[in-house]
Amino acid sequence: MPRILVLDCKQEISSFNPVPSEYENFHISKGDTLFSHRGLNTELGGAFDVFDQRSNVVIVPTIAARAGSAGLLSANGWRRLSSEILDAVRDGIDGIDAIYASLHGAMGADGELDPEGYLLAAIREMVGPGIPIVISLDLHGILTDRMVRNVNGLTIYHTYPHVDFADTGARAARLLLRLMEDGVRPVLARVIVPALVRGDELITATGCYGDLIRECQRIERDGTALAAGIMIGNPFTDVPELCTQVIVETDGDAAVAEAEAVRLANEFWAQRFRMQGKLIPLDRAIAQARTMKGPLVFTDAADATSSGATGDSNAIIAALSDANYPGSVLAQIVDPQAAAAAHRAGVGATISVTLGGAMDPRRYQPMAVTARVRLLSDGNSRLETMKTELEAGPTAVLTFDNFTVVVFSTSISLFDRAMYYSNGCNPVDFGLIVVKSPHTEFHMYDAWVEKNFNVDARGATSADIPSLGHTVCMRPIYPLDRDIEFKPEAVIYSIAPGR
Ligand SMILES: [Zn+2]
């Protein structure tokens, strides 16, 4: 009866968010409660589905630690989190035959800029070289040399906006079973591409990045590769190995792995100019919006909570208000003080508060409003895609002038409509909707709005990558540096179990 230990640890950080994240940002579940992922579109859900089809596999669930994207994890937070994870793994480790770890790849902690690598090295130390370890990663993750050296296989998301969570977990689970049962001897080629990218060309259904990802899928599906993907990194996670990288893993064939990885890296590099954010100045977007029928979306990718921004930017609503934009506006903001004031006052009350600008004062000014409290909630909801829980804390819907603003106590992912719906706001009822996510699934907004403006506002996750101020990542790297000579070179890792 093969016993497979399972763990999950995910957070994505923005080094440019001034508010550190803490242990308390993590939602931690242990043991059998991990089985609540069965049937969900999550990596664990997909992996469990594969394992459950084998009557002889015993799953050993240990710990799942998930946090919304935020600022750098504090040193104390990381110390507590990492020891809790490693303790849980240690408790489950007796008699196991393999490990599946669901990771993100864009964590960062004060004093440890490669948290996933730290965890994998520690787990490898516990189990020795003979136990196969397979991980799954977000394509926005940063795969480090230390991570590769401590695993035997990995799978990477193939969609953006991400919808293939369960599929990526299922691919990892199947790869792990092959390592255990078929005696495959994986070799992995890693080609670092000195580029950071952003923008619409990364949408895999329509963009040029998607064309390359479909090549990765083809070589995975036709048996050329055990796994393949292109990790673009999270450009906001300023860590030493931040980069784009092509990963191709084959069964024993280093030459094929290298050739495919180099080919894909060359094709990616040639298109780096296309894969940059195309932003419209805020005042120009507002001027155009005035003349349009709508509905319209103002995409505020610079304050994308799912990429690690604070969510407390009022840049767009303040500019719309200053410009006396006449249409009905729906927006969201993280402001615990305003939410608390609304909860104290009650539904129907009128309150004078400031909205936003408290957490990232270097970028935003508090916006004073006198607003009516239209609705109060506990801030609980579920993501549309993954059906996993969102906990925004005490939440309020405030209205003033032509504005309706949903105010949260804590930052949560805003890459779908869940937090609007669960607070009684339907985006279709408004003329202009502010979305704090670089992209959403097509049907959510783009399918029915007249225009989705990628607005150039300031923020910790701006698509204007040179505006952010990287100090740690490898250089030179495009677009922080220009005139870079690039000749792709693969580093080959022999990562068979027991090597
Ligand atoms: Zn991602």
C-alpha cells in the first residue's frame, strides 16, 4: 500500500507593498480536513482525484497553509509558519513512499527570500534521497535552484487567468505515480530568460504567451516531456532568482529536454516587447469614459490584491470624483477603519470617513467622504472559480454621490465578482466598475462591457514594471535594463529519486 504524504503551502507576495504579512494571514488546516478539497478546483482536489482512483494508495494529509497575497512575510511569521509546516510533515512521515507538495513559488519572507526552497530542502533532509517528491507551482512562481535540487518532478499551471488548479495537481499526482511505479529517471532542463512580463499577451487563451504554453502542453501530452512550462515569475516578488524560466522535464533524455527548453526560450525572448503592460493615463481614460455609453471597466492592476498589493488605493475613485464623472461607479477598497465605522453606525446611517490611503501612504492620500451605510456583512464569500473561502472581515457597502464602494477590513483576492455579489452589488447594474486585478475570466466582464481600460495608476503591483524600484533581482533583466545580449543556455538537473 503506497503511502503518499501531501502538503500545501501558498502565498504570493509583493515586495513593494509596505505592509508586512504575518502568520495570522495564513489559513491553516491539518490532517483529514485537507480532504475538504475533494471535488474542488484546487491542486489538492485534482491530486486527490488521481490518488482516489487507485484503491491501493493511502493519502497522508498533513498541513495546508494558504494566505492571500500580501507584503513580505515577517521574520517571526515565517519562523512560526515554517516550523509548524515541518512539524506536521515530520509527524506524518513514518513509512511514507512519496510526497506531493502543492506550492505557489512566489513566497518571500524577511530573512528568507526562498521559503519554498527552504521547506523542500528541510523535507528532503528528513526523508533522504530515495523518496520521490513532486511539487506543483503557479506560473507566477519563482522556481529556484535549491527547489529543483530537492524535488524529482514538478508541474506548472498552463492557464492565465488561472483555471487549471485541479488539472495541475492531477498532472503532479500522475507524475508522482509514474516515478513510483514506472521507474522513470527524470532529467530537467532549466533555461533562465532575463525578462519580466505583464499585460494582455499573457492571457493564455488569446495572447502570444498562450501560443508557447500550448507547445508545452503538446510536448507533455504527446509524451516528449514528463512536464513542461514557462514560469514568468511574479514581477513584484523582488528576490534573487526572479526571472522568466522555461522548464522541460523528460524521462532520461537530457538532449531533448535541453533542445525544447532552448527553443521555447528563444521564442519567448523574441516576443518580450509584446508582453508588457499597455496602460492608459487615468485622466485620458476618464475623458474617454465620459463620452462612452458603457458599461466600462477600469482595471486597477496596480492595486491587485491577488498579486500582493494593499487594496487600499483610492487613486481611481478619487480621480473620478475630482473629475465629476457623472456615471454610476462600483468600486472596492480595503479600509478596516472605514468598515468599522460603518458597522458601529449601522445600516442607513450617514458617516464621515476617509477611504483608503492609510496602508500605502507613500502612494495614496486618504479620501474624505460622507457616505450612507447601505449594507453590512461579515465579509465571507467563496471564489467563483475555485470555490475556496474568502474572509474579508467586517465589510460595508458605502454610497456617496454616484459611487458605491464595498469596503473590506482585510485584503482578499478580487480577481472575480465574488465580493461584489456577496455584498449585494451586481456589476451589470453600474456604468463603470473598478476591478483590482490585472485580468479576470472573459465572461466576468470583458464579454459584456464596452471597454476595459487598463488604467495607469500608482501601486505596488503596477504593470509599469520599471516604476516599482527593484533592488534584489538578477540584472540585467528586461524591461529594467535594455540592450541585453541573450543566448539561451540550459542547466541540466538529473533529478531521479535516489540519484
Ligand atoms: Zn498566478
